[in-house]
Amino acid sequence: MKLQLIVFGFLMSATLAAQPVTIRSVTEKDVNAIDYPNMAGNTRSTQAHKGTVTLKDGTTVQGKVTLFKKKEIFDRVKVNTGEEKKEIPAGDIASIKLDPIVYERSYPNDFKNPEKNFQPGYIVLASGEKLNGKVAQLRDFSDYDFFVYSIAFLPEGSNVASTIKGGALSEFAQEIAGKWNVWDGYADGYLLRLTEGRYRLSRNPYSKTKNEFFTGLKNEAAGELSKEATEAAFERSVKSGSNLNESIENATSAGSAVGEVLGSIEVNRKEFLILDTKTRILTTVNKDNYKENLYRLAAGCPAFASATVAWDKIQEAIEIINNGFQ
């Protein structure tokens, strides 16, 4: 009887884990990239988009916004508030924010690969704020096993998950079969962290023709600018009554937008990247330079003196160095 209860409990937990989850995707509308399909004489106009127009005096007008160009120069907007139609000349406008496209779908949550299902975990925003919940990796055939472009996060207390694209978070983690796997924000995706400690080792998914940079380094370079932007977006959303999903989405968008204008670090596809969390220096390690780099990182580490320095043992070598500096 006891065995039957254990089996029944296992089946029940497995069934609950496999329940579908609603995932929400939010796509921002770039006001500078929308089409102007309508034409009347020398004036072109957009379709009406829901949004907010902020005037230079600080006031705002919300409703369906139509933008006009005259002789290819932005001229004015017309806002249908539902109660009236207001025409606002370009010279009076400080900014235009169009409402994003929100799409919800059912996620099966029953994949053979456990990392694709919602697992206990957390995310860390660019501001450093850590949020607990469940995390699923939105993988496709083009992703490496050590690299993923985007994830879905189900906050504690919510029944709707938010899609978070690559590079918007400092890190995320999943607990699978009792083991925590941590992934660091990297350019437009997330890289599996192979070692813990001062030196973080990761595989490099990109070719040398592409310049990319760690989200961690990006946020470090941004300093308080990035932190203040994400924290302000998060706090503003919560205080305005938005739910936690909207707050997370707003905060990750703000952090990403600030960071993307910062510099880049050239990397190449020679296997590994090492991030020194103390100095914030990122090193590209390949088969030709890994020995000199390991000896440089291990300077002053007695435990490393007798270690085997082999290309296929680089993870073990970094772990020895990290343990030696504890």
C-alpha cells in the first residue's frame, strides 16, 4: 500500500509539472520604423496605433495615434482619445510611445529535455534585483547546449509567464534533478556558466567576425545609469498598479536599451571565454593561448602548481584556480 501511495504521488507531481503554462510575448513598436502607407497629395500617414504622446510642457495625450509626414518630414500627429480628436504639431511633441504588441500562447511544458520545461529557478535583472519563480528555456534547433537565445519566466504568485529575450538579464538559473545550472547574459543570448568562483568559464558561440559583449560587463560599464534605469522602470510599474509580469518586462527593456549603446569586446570562436569577476576583464582562450592565460590567472595559487594543464581539462583547471583563491 505504501509503495502504491509513493507511485501515485510521483505520478501526480509529474502530471502537475507537465501542465501547460500561458506565455506572454511583448514586442515593442519602434515609432521610427513604422510604415506610412496612406498618401494624400504630398502628405503621408500611418495607420492608427494605440499609444501616448508626451508634449514639451510635460502633459500627455493617450489614444489612437496617427503620424503624418509632409514632404517626407515629420509634421504632426492626430490622437483619437475616444472623446475627441486632437491634432498636435511636431514642434510641440517631446516623445511618442506606441503600445507594444502583446501575444499570449499556451506552452505545453511536457518536453523530453527538462530545461525546456518550467523548473524552479530565478532571474537577476540588470539592476541586480533577484526574482524567484520558474524558468523554461525557449530552445530551438539552432541553439547550442551551452547557449540559448531566450527564456520564459513564471514569477512566484503569477499564472502567466513572461518571455525575456537574450541579453536583457544579468543571469538566470534552473534547478534540475537537484542541480543548479546558472546562465550568464551574453550579447543576444545566455551562456551556461561552467565554473563558479572568481573566474567564470563559458563556451563561446560566436565567430570572430562578430563583436559581442557580456551583459555583466555591459552593466558594469553602464554603472549606475543602467541600474537606475531598470530600478526606476520596475518601481514605476509596481507603483502604477501593473502586475509583476509587466514590471519585469518594463525593467528588462529599460536595462537592455541603456546597455546596448555601450562599447563592445571582440571575441572569436576559439572555444572558451573567461570572465574575471574581480577585475571585470573578459579573456578569449583558444588552443594556442590557453596555457599562458591559465598560468597568468593562477599566479600565486599553490594548488595549481601540480595541476595538469591540458586543453580538454580547462574546466578542471579553472576550478582548481578558483578553489585556490577561496
